[in-house]
Amino acid sequence: MAKRITIAIDGFSSTGKSTVAKQLAKELGYVYVDTGAMYRAVTLYALRREFIAEGHFDPHALIAELPLISLKFIFNPDKGFGEMYLNDENVEQEIRQMQVSQFVSKVAAIPEVREMLVAQQQEMGKGKGIVMDGRDIGTVVFPDAELKIFMTATADERAQRRYLELKERGENVTFEEVLENVEERDLLDTTRKDSPLVKAEDAKEIDNSHLTLAGQFEKILELFKEAINN
């Protein structure tokens, strides 16, 4: 049996972490876990409970209800990946909306939220053969991962990708709004006290501002081959 490893993919928002992680997991026959979806689902819960509203955020109310939040991924064979379920409801589409994006970094900065989700993520990865993407996978969740990748791109390029994605879904947003959200999330992700977004010392950095998806995937496959041969 081929050696199975843990692959941690970290990076800024809208760098295509999830896209390449799904692609890699499918190619290798590994389990894929989108940790961003988990934080988005908790954010959606807070929005629905009105712990978050315009100009208002009550983290203490959310912390008090964390035991009531059940998260799980259920594999969708038609899509080829596990979709996010919040308390047994498929919320995969709803968690990708701009309203959730506006608040997810604030929710992810709450230590109690991170503690709960990191414990779940570590449990998912015990058997190896996993590709997990997020903000702190290589630094906190799996500091001993055999392959760590850190993805980055310019803010303008990432905002353009996100803008086109949202427009395709029919959301009424402007490029300026999306760019502002990208830059705000970068600031919050890199400056939060608990598990800030940083590149692990042993991570391989990939700037995909000007890379094609195929070129990027080939690069990552080469890194994987190096990792399993070490």
C-alpha cells in the first residue's frame, strides 16, 4: 500500500485553496476537508440567530450556543466532494454568500470557536490520507503534516475571482465591495490573537496570481511526490 500523508493547504481568502484541494484529494483518493466551510457554517448560525447584525456582534451569545451546533460533511457523488451540513441541513450554497463572507473572519477569531473546530479537524485527520485547507492547518491543526502548502495572490486578482464567482451565482455586488471585503479579511486573518494566518516555516509557497489551474496543479503534484518519497 502506498504511503498516505497529511496535506495542509493554507493561504489567503480567494486563492483557490478549496478548488485545488478538492482536485488533489480526488486525484489521490484522499479525504477532503474544507475547514473554511466549518467556520462559515458557524457564522451562518450566528446570523440566523441574529447574534450578528449590521453594526452589532454578540460573541458571548454565540459561545453559549456552540454546544447546539452540529457540523458534518456528507459526500455528494454528483459533485465529488462532501457538502457542509449545519444541524442536519445542507447549507453548502448559503454559506458561500457575501453576507457570510463579511463576518466569517470575525467569527473565526473567537478562541472558543477555533478550539471547538480545531478539535474536530484533528479528529478527522487521525487516519492520514487527508487534504485539509484553511488558515491554520499547517501551523495549528497539523503542525506535523508531511506536506504544507501556502497559497497567495494579489488582492486585486483574488477580488476579481471572487467577484466573478458571486456574479455567476446572481448576487448583486460590485467589484469595489468584494475588494474591500478581501482586504478586510486579510487584515483580520493575519492580526487576530488566536491562530493568525501565517506561513509555516516548512511550507511551500505558491503565488498563483498568474498561474493557470493546470500549471498550479502540476506544481502541487510534484510537491506531493517529493513528500511521499522523503
